[in-house]
Amino acid sequence: MMEGMPTRENARLVLLRHGETEWSALGRHTGRTDLPLTERGEAQARAAGALLARLDLLDPFVLTSPRLRAVRTAELVGFGGSPVDDDLAEWDYGDYEGRTSVEIQRTDPGWTIWTGTVPGGETRAQVQARADRVLAAVDAVLPERDVLLIGHGHFSRSLIARWAEFDVVEGRRFAMNTAALSVLGFHHDARAVLAHNWIPTTEGAAP
């Protein structure tokens, strides 16, 4: 093995959520709607790029969601033009697109994306299947290269749950702020969460 090449013990899968949009700032579920980053979201993404640089990724294999907010985040962190993977799109919220959890709970008390249903949208089983497809693609690359996936909040949390070999519903236990990073990898040959919800500041340092 070449010197410096990641091994199973030190290869990393890095998840990056896109920067802020108008709807994310308001807590509105944003799946298929293609919104740009806010000015603050662009600043967040640039700061996330500084954090990524500190990780010193080795020959990273980079994929991004097809949504504008993720593609723009990829550009701002220095990975513009990276391949797009439709499987990295956010959860399809169906009829709940653009609504907040509080608004949804007025007619569906106790609803959460993790435990409720989404009329006209994706089921947990469908999201879990997507996450598993993404991780299968990651597994084919990860022993030789680090991997960076640029996407969304709920789907990134689903990926974390599946990486840790939990049901996708356990994504509810992993908060993911806008432009935050999570680093997944291996510890003693077991899949592990090495760092989670690493939030950039405009100076590029974690608080």
C-alpha cells in the first residue's frame, strides 16, 4: 500500500450539509424545491471549506445532491463540478413540502419525519434503501480514498444512522446544522461516528 493511503482504520466518509436557505432558516421542509443559498448560507459554506481543508482529505471522491443549494455549497468549498448523484437528494416531503413541523402537527399531532408518514412523499423504507445504495457506492471507494458527500439535513442524518448500522429512524438522534460536517469512519475495524455536527464559523473554526 502506498504511503499515506487511507486504510480501513483511517479512511473517512465526510458528510456536509448545504448552507442556509430562506426555508431552512424558517424550519420549512425543503425537499424538491430548488432554493439558492442565502447570503449567510454562502458565508457558512465558505467557512465549511476552511474546515474541510483542515481535514486534509486524501484524493477525495466527491458526490453532491442535484439540488442547487448543494451544488452551490460544493462550489464554495472548492469542489465545484463534482458529479451529481440523485440518491443524495433530500427526503421527498410530498404534501408537506414547504411546511414546518409545527404547521403539520396542527392536523397530525405528534408528527415527525422520523416516526410519521408523508402523504405523497417518500416512506422511511424508501429513504433507507436510498441511503444503503449510497453507502454501497461509498464502500467501493473508501478503502483507497476519502469520500465527501454534499447534501441535506434529513438525508445526511439517515446516512449516519445506516453507517452506524441502525434503522433509518435513528437519524432523529443526530442533529445536523446548515453547513455542518460529520466525519464517519472506523474504530478498531467497526463503523464509527468520529465527529458530528462540526459547525463552521465565518472564520472557519469550530466553536
